[in-house]
Amino acid sequence: MAILQLRSSSGYLLLLYSLTLCLFNVLIDATPIAPPPFTPVTRGFPSLQECHDKIKPVEKNKSMYFTGLNKKNLNKAKRYAKNHGLTHVSDPYPTGFTDRGRYSGTEGELNQFQKDFSQTYAEKTEGTAYLMLDENRNPAPTGIFYSVEFEAMKKGGHVDKILQFPYNNGDGIDDPSTATKVFCEKAKDVASYAKGQCGVHITHYHIRRAMTSITLRPKTRMHMDSRSATWTRPTPLSRLTSLLLCL
């Protein structure tokens, strides 16, 4: 009789243990698993040389640029480029290469990295380029487009012209190649001239804006004002201006 009671008690204990274990497993399965803690990236921003090493060739007549956009509008501009067969500054690089969150460093190092990969992209641009910018706006002189990308395109000499079309809430225009506003184009009549001839700097590109670029025709020593596209006899002031462009 005592043995039967002992066995019954053992059975109850075993049953109770099994039920407790099952309940414990259910509670564990129902408890959400916390994601692993975020580990910050420890490497610094890529150098200019790394940008040159990582970038792929950029298809001719397909480069698109934008300026003065916040993050939300920037994403819209990138979608526009993709939907219209154009490339933007991040496209020729490996996925995530231009993402700031992949690296650690100071704000100054980030700014330099953005200038470096933008410059490299502009150096690869050929033929016709496109600028998404409302026609009633001018690019900021200190912005990356005007101070870095535009300068790189001019120095590279591979860009024939830059067509400008409005942002239009990210919708741009139906066909970018039909844009009629020319932001800038290569001046074919002075393309072969270089700095040092006649003692002045020869500007190869004429901006179709209020900003004036002055070039010099070596044989006749006559200046050209890009706003009027006419040749005029140089004045003492225009000579001084041209000489200052060399500095």
C-alpha cells in the first residue's frame, strides 16, 4: 500500500513537472527576441583615391545633377533619374558606398567625402549632362554642384552642354532630352585655347546667366562677354578682369 502511494505521488510530481516545463516553453516562445545591439562602423570615410578605384564607367549623355534639395526631395530626384534612364551621383558606385551611415568620422570628413565622390562622378561625365533646378533659381556658389561638380566638368572638358529643367515636385519633365534651357555649354570657338595665351585665363564654358565669363581672342585681342555673345574691344577694366581670372 505504501509502495502504491509512493508511485502515485511520483506520478503526480512527474505530471506536474511536465506541465510546468510545457508552460515555460510556451512563455519563452511568446516572448519577442530583442534585436542585437547596433554596432557603429569603425572605419573612416573613403579617400578620393578610393572613389576613383570604386566608380564604374558612366554612360555618355546620361548624367543627371541636382542641387538645393532636402533629403525628401533628393530621394524624389533620384527616383526621377532612375525612371528616365539617367544616372545620379551614387549610381556608378557599389551599393551603399556613398551612404554616410557606413562610416564614422567628423562632419568635416563627411563633407570632404561627399565632395570627393561628387568630383569623381563629374569627371566621368561625358556629352550632355542634365541639371534638375527650377529656372528661377541659381545654384549656390558654395554648393557641391557649383563649386565641385561643375568645376570638375569644366576642367575635364568631356561635357558639351548642361541642359536644365525644373524640379516640379520631383516630376521634372516627361523627356529630359527635350529641355530647351541651356545652363552651360562648351564654347567651341575657344575650346583649343589654354591658360597662359596672351597672358590671360581662357574660359572654355559660358554660363547662360547673369554671371559673366570673359575670354580673349588671341589674334585680335578682343574680349567676349558671354551674356551678349558678342566680341568687343577690350577696355582697361576688362583687361584687368581677365588678368585677375588667372590668379
